[in-house]
Amino acid sequence: MNENPILWTPTAERAEASQLAAYQNWLRQTKGLEFASYNELWSWSTTDLEAFWQSICDYFDLKFSATASTVLADRKMPGAKWFPGAQLNWAENILAGRGVDVGNQALIVHSETFGRSELSWVELRAQVASLASHLRDMGVGQGDRVAAILPNTESAIIACLAASSLGAIWSLCAPDMGHVAILDRFRQIKPKVLIYQDSYLHGGKEISRQDEMAKVVAGLPSLEHHIYAATNDLPAPTGSVAWSGLLNTAAELSFAQVDFDHPLWIVYSSGTTGNPKPIVHGHGGILLEGSKQSLHLDLAPGSRFCWLTSSGWVMWNLQLGALGQGVTVMLYDRAPNYPDMLDIWRRVADERMSYFGAGAAFFTACAKSGIEPGANLDLTSLVSLGATGSPMTSDAYDWVYRSVSADIWLAPVSGGTDFCGAFVGGNVMLPVRAGEMQARALGNAVRAFDPFGAELTGEVGELVCTEPLPSMPLFFWGDEDGSRLRESYFETYPGIWRHGDWISFTAEGGSVIYGRSDATINRRGLRLGSSEIYQAVEALPEIQDSLVVDLEFLGKDSFMPLFVVLTEPGSLDEGLKDQIKSSIREFVSARFVPDEIIEVAEIPRTLSGKKLEVPVKKLLLGGDPAKVVNRDSMVNPDSFDLFISYANDRKH
């Protein structure tokens, strides 16, 4: 029996008016399919994959210019072949707006740099057409890469839609990333065009990235054109094209028709070694996953949606999926705690947002700051809240229902950059229980496995997906034989996707995420491979070796310690700590500055020389020292003793 208390139950009217109810009614009327419970619906969606995903195409009236010979040609992972023969364009479907009034608002932008602005659907389509025309004149066509370093404003949305309308491949980094981290990503994909902004305001301060952007441009020999988005009246740098001159040309909005699995964009999810993984997603898979997610987010034409996100987080991509449902999307490009923690809540209230989402860490910070948005602002339009990025504790749930609204649907989700979707999330037709995500997502055969591949219920295990999804990666860019893709997801349980999260499921299908089960760094929802931090730290002559872990686990404060071996032992003073932090800020991002830096004599390594990140992480999360590592597999087993001492000290 589930003992987690129910915090909210939908009224019959709310449940019956939901998008999920409308979809189930459509299934009953058009397909003769009726289900006694959500779990029955989910079971059908994960067993009859062909019927389910075809129903998503039909229900959302997705635009195809050529139909597929079948839905799923090869039901295996990796290597599933979805909708062979089908042709479409993702951007065409997004800009269709699911039948909205073209004069309505498409985008509302709140930028600390540029102020408030908005674009109607007419204006958005015109600017996409104009930019696409100029990109075409620059020689951009199907398969060419268009990269961008832009904040979460309309510029990135317009550029993404314009590039994909041509069949080009989009890739985006946030402006606060260091030039080394950006080049580690973009050098792999060799973009033809780069669009960038080299300064912005954040938290009341002007942040100049001119030197960083100059290094990026110089470090990408593949570039044929670079487009400069100015924040002031300064002219574009020599050799750059001014962004402002590319948006006002009258042009026809046209869309290259591409195969279902034609690459749409490249996103990055880092492993613990080597360069960031350039994950390639396809037009069709992303369109289907985004459409389906609107059922779990309860988004429909007329909804007003905002998610607090950096342009470097996969939740940025979610905004485009919402836009495709005819939703008005508010883009927020500000420091959420400036001038105070109520800033974004004020804008959510003023713009009458119906849905607001953010990283779970943001809601925790709101609770700790003592703010009460519901008492200070008119949030009557706000009926739904989302959260993701890290585990959301029961305390944060309590704060929402105490300080935001007692009558609001809170639906945390968990998924990943890897497939640009959610494995578990919301169902507005079900009650909300403290600390739980409500349901497995439709079409996602997600389970908890023990180390031997047995399914667990009511116990913490590895999050796995046992059936293919259309939005799973087509491939990793440059991974010619597919070995890196297989190593990333399919080595632990052959033929089954292992995601790298700890999860438990209730008998009713609710779930709790406990944190990462691998060594990926997860800071406020942004994931990074430890190798990028090592590159910045070990470039310093004072540092001989290092190891970093992210101690993220449900009910514990996120904490990231960095262990360093010094060239001159005993010389770790405040000055050297500042050097280490500065190097991480410059080459990676300020988001990944460690909470503590500790000197050690040796970094524990396997016999093959790999750093023992996962065993150290398990140890520091409370694991039994005798069970988290096999010392016979270590080249330096005594090195683990210092980490055991550190773990014991942290308990006191």
C-alpha cells in the first residue's frame, strides 16, 4: 500500500477537460480502444508500439509529405528503424502551431539584456523565412551544420527553426560556457555557420564574452560564415554578418522534405571520459516525442507556457515542442534571483502563464529563501507546475502547496538529453503524492532493474527502458561503428537502455528518482562529463591528478567535491584553490565550480588506469566501503583509505 500522502486530487472537470482524456476519448471513438485505467493504457502503448506511435501521428494530425511503408521495421535497441519511407519537416510542423490564430502571441521574451518583447505567429514565421533565405544564400543545405552560441531569447528559436526548415542540422551552446567547452563540442561536428552573441547582462552585471567568442571563431576552421548578434550599437566584428540585417527580408516560408530519421539537431551529454557525446536526433522522432509529451504536460492551443532554462539545457528544446502545440511560450533570459527570488514569479503572474516549470533546485531555493508567491502575486492563471533536473524532495512539494497554491497540479518529470524526452512524469487525471512522479510516460517501457536484470517494485534500481523509442539517438556524430553509443547505454543490459539514474516504482506506477547512478556531473539540471573538469584542472602545472564526483541523492543537499593530487604536496592554499576555480570558470562554466577542494596523495584507479569515480561516489553517499569497490581490481588499493576517512568525517 502506498503510504505517501496525497497532496492534490483533480476535480472531475479538470480531469475530463485534459488533453490525456481527449486522447483516450479519441482512441475509443476512432480505434475502438478503451482502457479501465492509466496503467492499462500505458501497458498497451509499450507493447503494441506500432499502433501507439501511429495513433500519435494521427491524433496530432502531423504533416507528412510521404507516408511510411511500416511504423517499426526492426524492433531492437540500438538500431530500431522507425517509419521507413516517410518524409516530413519538423519545423513545418512546429510552425503550423496546431491551428492557432496567426495574429496571436507565439513568443513573449523577458531578457535582462534586451527587455521585454513579443512575437506573433505571423512575425515569427516571417523572421524564420527571412533568415532561412539568407542561410540558403550562404550555401546552407541539407546536412550542413548551423551552430549557435545564444541565450534563451527569440534569436535561438528563430535560428533553430530556420536551419531545420532547410534540412540543416542545428546545435546550440549557452553563452556562459567557456571557449574550451564550446570547442570540444563544435569541433566534432564542423559547422558551416556560427551564430553568436558575445555579451549579455546577468544579475545586474554586464558579462563580456568577446575574447571567448573570438577564440571560438578562430578555433573552427570549418566555418564559412559567422553571424554576430549585437547587444548594442557596435558594428559586427570583421568578417561577421550582422544578425539584425537577416530578419527583415520578405521571403516565402518553405520546408525541405526529409526522411523521418534525417538529423535535426545535435545535443551533448557527456560521459566521464573523452569529448562530450554529440547526440544526433531526427526530425520524426523528436516530433513524435514532443507531441506525445504535450499529453503529459496537458498543453493545448491557448495554453501559456514558461520553463526556467538555460539555452544549454535540453529543457530549452522542450519550449519548441510546446510552441508546436499552438502554445504561447514565455522565454526567460534573466537571473531568477535578481533583484530577488520573486522575479520570475512576478513575470509568470503578469503574463498570465498557465504552466511554469523549473529545475527542482530552483523550487528548493525558493523554499529556503522564505518567499510566498501565492500570497504576494495574482497566480490565478497558473494551474500547472513542472520540475526536473534533479530529484525533488517531499519538502519542496510541501512548499509548493503551502506557498504557491493549494490547488495546483505539480508534476515533476525525469528524462534526459539523450532522447530529448521524459521517461516518467505527469498525468493530470491522477492524484499527486508527496515526493512521487505520477506515471510512466506513454510509449516508454521504463522499469527498475537490479544488477542482474530482474525487475524491481518498491526497491531502488537502475532506470532502464526495455523497448525502443522514436526519439532515441540516431547515432553519435563521428561514432562510425556505433561502439560509443552501445557503450553509453547498452553494455550493462544488452539490448536494453540503461539510463544512469536510480529509480523506484510503486505498485501503482508512481516513481521516485534518487539521483545519478553513474559518474555524470549534474549541477542544477545541467549535465557534464567529469573529463571536461579534469581538462581544466589538470592543465594547471600545480595539479598532477584529480577526481570529481557529484553527490546528488534524494533527501541530501547536492555537493560536489574535487580531490587533487599536487605536484608539490602540501601546497593547497586559498590562492591555489582560487586558481583551480578560475580555470573551471574559464574553460568549462561557473556552474561547475566545486563546493570543496581536497588534497589527496593518490587518485584511486583500476588496474587498467581508470579513475574510480562511481565507487567513490557510492562511498560518499553512504555505501559500505567493503562493497562499493573490489580492491583486487585496483592498481593502488591503499589510496581508497583516505576517501573512507573523508566519508566518515562527512557523517559527523
